[in-house]
Amino acid sequence: MELVCPAGSLPALKTAVDNGANAIYFGFRDSTNARQFAGLNFNDKRAAEGIEYAHARGARVFTAINTYPQPEGWSQWKSAVDRAASLGVDAIILADMGLLDYAANKYPEIPRHLSVQGSATSYEALSFYKDNFDIRRAVLPRVLSLDQVRGVAKRSPVELEVFAFGSLCIMAEGRCYLSSYLTDESPNTRGACSPAKAVRWQETAQGLESRLNGVLIDRYGQGEAAGYPTLCKGRFEVEGDVYHAIEEPVSLNTLDLLPALRDLGIRAVKIEGRQRSPAYIAEVARTWRHALDNLEASNQAFAVEPQWQTTLAGLSEGGLTTLGAYHRKWK
Amino acid sequence: MMKLSLGPILWFWSKQTVFDFYARAAEWPVDTIYLGEAVCSRRRELKPGDWFDLARDLKACGKDVVLSTQTLIESEADLRRLRRICDQHEFAVEANDQSALQVAIQNAIPFITGPSMNVYNVATLKVLARQGLKAWNLPVELGKEALGQLLEGLREESIDAPAEVFAWGFLPLAWSSRCFTARHYNLPKDNCEFRCLEHPDGMALRSRESQELFRINGISTLSGSRYDLMRELPEMQRMGVSTIRLSPELQGMDEVVKRFDQVRCGEVPSTDPLQLVEAPPCNGYWYGKPGMDLVGL
């Protein structure tokens, strides 16, 4: 299985390569990718340097152009595809049908991967993308249980990549408009969820409050660890109960599932986190490299080393990890 | 004149409630009715045969009927239900997922893309128009500016793809594999006791300052405020919008339809707000603002 790691900067890209990533994905420095953060991502010069570095060491590089262009952005998004093509990337990760069509016609020789933002959760949906845009690979949304992944994998017309570790989206990706409902930006339109520009922290008599465009997302008592106010991970009130009504601040970690994923023929595991530091990428990539190498060497006897879990838990939101939807009971 | 449509019922109502609702709807001045379960695979008060019977009845009453499909497709059972809906040539289907697109295209059935289908540009519509697209819904997070550009682009390319706009009701904003209603009751999703039946308008999710944020409804999350574009109808008419979608609610829907019908006929909208399930109004998306905002009232 291939280890696919994120890079939000050239140092992060190099770190990922040095620590065992088989492939690295990056985005351009604008809204054409789903991790639009100030100061993050690549211009063409940096991207060219990164691609050269990776290729010299046998790693592949993918470009994520996985937001949805509106008419006024169409030429910018199209030119992002052109830029990726001229940089010589190994694949372009796309979600929008119009853009997939453009890439398939103009650059048929460059492999197209369907982004998780393309919301393909069945082999029929995958067949739609395969028939229309000849995609080579698809990244599955983080909403399927292991049994459901098995059902998709059995009849998938394309290679599959699944999320292994990092932030957990609990809504079907590519179809979540919660962020643009509270702010004016969403992953689809601007490549941003709960954007930093809308975040305010306030120390009040009742505790530390986090707000998103004025909306109270959470309030922390003394000694409680405060997290970034991603809107679906706040504490809200439903019929008088105040709780994490949608999801707790927690990260996805699927180390335990590696043998099962391998047996299903999953081609690649993906690490989330282009917004993370090179130090974070280094630790995560190294840990997963060890795990994948052990998996390959040990065949049936693969066992997760406690140290790997400790390392990954330390890098997780709230220090907690979950198998998420892969584990039926989570639902 | 613009057409009025009733979107699929996004809530979970008993079989009798659904039948009663559509018995009344048959008399309302709506042109198109979307029928079927678009949210949760566990909601099976009506069997496929019941939906087909209802569809034929409403068609006999002069309604244009479209069969809706599930938005989040997760299992082989979901695909079986989808194929059953697409295994006919009497009705168009509302494709709410690429799975439905694939099956509809293979069966050569005309399809309408629902509001959860990501249609953000003309190139996407061109792909779909080649393969049986009958009409398309504007994604809920887009507003008049994007819509205007899309309609202009379609005219320039001479593509016949009528546009429908979600104009009244709680906005469907997200779908998850997790059920938030079951979570609220500490029940496993697979044994949810069908508690959604107790909440025919969903459950209000509020901030700890009592601000209405969302409505949880099984695996889906809707807006906490009610989207209302009634006052924008004249502008939509000028822009060339084909159909206005109203999203069913249990109470007062006849009054909602009546008012939208009056406005599309050129009558001045009444200024008193509709008091149904208590919820603040919003229209932000139409103006390119946060969806929850209320502009200009």
C-alpha cells in the first residue's frame, strides 16, 4: 500500500519524502484547493522544486485542485490544471465534473484522481466518474464502515485510496455546506471550513469562549483543553442537553485496520493535514512508514506497536483517536 | 410563468401522514411534486410500491411527478432501492448522488439534479446535458450572482437546462453516516427506534446562547433558520429561473404554496411573516453572505 502524505509547504514536502512517503499531495496558494490557509501551499517555483526533490528520491507528487469553480472562477481553476500539467505532476486530484472533463480532454495522459470532495461512496458513483472522465483512482469519503468499503472495493472500477489518519470530517465530503451557512466560505466554494478569519476567542466570566462569525461554538471551563472551533465539533444544546451534538474533537486513526484494508486491495492510505507543521508530518509519516513496512514483512502476523499509537494519539485533536465510521458502532 | 415545485419530504412522517399530505397537495397550485425518501435508508414507512402508487395518483391529478433518490448511498441495499426507482419509464428521477446519475444514464431515464449535486459551473452542466439532464437545482450555497452567470453561460452555449431554485424551507446542509437523532437519544443507529417520527420538523440545535443554528434530522443537518426567497421571485423570473422549490413542512404548507403562487402571478407579497414552526427567516446565500444572514428586511 502506498503512503500518501500532505504538504502545505516545501519543508513539509521534503520532510514527508525523507520520512517515507510514497507520494505527496499539495495545492496551489489560492482557493483552488480544499486547504486554503494564509501563508500555506505552493507557488509554481516552490512546486517545481518540491517535485524535483520528490522525483529524485522516487516519490510521486499529486496536485489537489479539489474545490468547485463558479463561473467567475472558471478560468483561474482551469489554469490551475494547466499549471499542474506543465509542472509535470504525477496525478491531479479533482472533484468538479466540469474540471474533470477539461482535464480528461486536454491532458488525457495525466492520471486523474477523484478527490474525497467528489463524494463517491458507491461503485456506481465510481463508475460514473470512470465512464465520464476515465479517473484512475478515487479517495473514499470517511463515512463508510469497513463492511461498506469492502462492498465498494469488490466492484470498484478504479484504484482506491482511503483516509488513514488526521482530522475527521463526519459529514459526507463535498456536500457539507455548514461552514458557508455560518460564515461565507465552505470547502466547496473557497477551500475553507470554519475559516480562521471568522474565529474569535474571548475570555469571559463564564470561561474561554470560541466564536465563529459571532456564533458561540464552545465555552471552556478552567482546566479544559480548548480546540480550534471547527463548527461541527462544538458543544450545543438540543432539547435542554448541552453536549457535542455532532462530533467530539477527535482524530481519525486506522492503524488497527491496516491488514483488513490491505486484504481489500486498497491501493493507498492517505494522511490528512496540509495545514500541519513539518515536525508533525515527520512524526506521522515515520510512524505510518514503520507500520506499512511491518505489514508487508509480517504478512498475517501484523501487530500494531503501542508506541505507534502513543505517538499518533499525541498528535491528535484532544489527544483522542477514533476508527470513525469504519467502526459500525461509531455511527 | 415560473413553476412551483414541492421538494421531497426531508423529515420522517408516518405513512398516513404522508398520504394525507399529498392528498391535500394534489389540490394545491404546485406544478411539480418530488416523491420519495432522500435522506435515510431506514425510513421505510412507504415501500417502493407505495411511492409508485402515489406518483401515479398525483400524475392523474395533473402533477408532474419526479421520483427522488437517496442523497448518501452507502450500501448494496441502498443501490437496490435506487435501481428499483430507476427501473421504470414513467417518471423522471431526481439524482441526489452520482450513483443515481450513473443508474439513470444507463437506464436512459431523464434526470433532474437535486440541490446536493455539485453543479457550480457551465462545464458541469454540459457534461450532464449530453446524457439526459432534464433540469437542475442550484446548490443551496450559491446565490443570485452565480446563478445569473450560470444562466447566461447556458444561453451562450445554447444549452437547454432549466434551473430550479430552493426558495422556501429549512436548507439541507449536510449528510453523515452518523445519525444525530439516535445520538441525541444515546441509541445505536441500527436500532434507532425510529425516533425521527417524533420530530416531524427535526430537532432544533442551538448555541449555548440559544441561537438557532441547525435542525438535526436523522443523518442530515438542516439550517436552523428558514430560507425564504419569496420576495426575490420577481427577480428570479427576470433572470429566467424555471422552477421554484418549496420544501415540505407538516403545518401550514397550503398557506405557503398559496402565497408563492400569488407572488409568481404578480401580486404584491403580503408583509406579515408566516408563523409556522417557530424559526427565524434567512436569505443570506442568495446575496452571497453567510447562509444564516437575513438581508434587506
